Amino acid sequence: MGHGDRVDVTVDLGKPVGLETGPGFAIREGGRTVGAGTVTALPD
């Protein structure tokens, strides 16, 4: 994948976390941002 590619990802956070649709998020590893996106849906 290259810059600007899109994927759908389902994540199990392992514990309750307050989330709502709309906010952006970043995925960091080793002090670097390796991914970013927007919360588009939450499970019922």
C-alpha cells in the first residue's frame, strides 16, 4: 500500500474506551506515526 490508500479495519481494544464516530486517530509505533484515520462506525 502507498500513501493515500484506504482500508477498512475492525479493532478490539480489549477494554472499554469512550469513542464516538467522527474523530480522527493515529496509530503510533516506536515513536513514529504509522497510520491515521477517522472513526466511521462503532459496533452495537
